[in-house]
Amino acid sequence: MATRQRKQSKLKPLALPLGCLLVLAYFSYHAVEGHYGLEALETLEARKVELNKELDELLAKRAKLERRVALLRPDSLDRDMLDERARQALNLVHPTDIVIYDAADGS
């Protein structure tokens, strides 16, 4: 009785390594370009720097406002600050004041 033997395919031994290579290429691509990849990380780092700058500016502005509020507290009332705020709120000036109009102000 004769047995049939098939010729060994040249592609069959390459199937597993080729499949592994394709899976590796897929995950490598998404590690760089994906939603959570390296490029997204760089974008997030740049955004973090921008937000930290904005935070520093806001903290400085808040500290400035807190200093001005402290000058208006009853226990440490600053007469100059009180005078400035009253004139600004009432839109009045002293007769001896010199008024300088600012063109950028729109007034």
C-alpha cells in the first residue's frame, strides 16, 4: 500500500512568526500613535505646562486681591485705599485732583 505524502508548504512554518510580527507591529503603532500613546503624552505634558502657568498667574492675581481686601478690613483700614474705592464707586473726584483721560479706556 502506497502512502501519500504532501510536499511541505514553504509558508506554513512562517505563519506563526508572521502573525506574531503583525501583532507586535499593531501594538507598537498604537503605543506611539494611539489615544494613550507617546504623542498623546507629549500633548498632555504641553497642556500641563500651560495650565501650570495659568495657575501661577491666577494665584498671583488672587494674592494681589487678598492684599487689597486686607487693606479694607476694619481692623487695618487704609485711608488711601478707602478713598480710592469710594471715588471709584461714586465716580467722583476731588476738586484739586488732576484727571488724565486714557484713550484706551473708551471714556
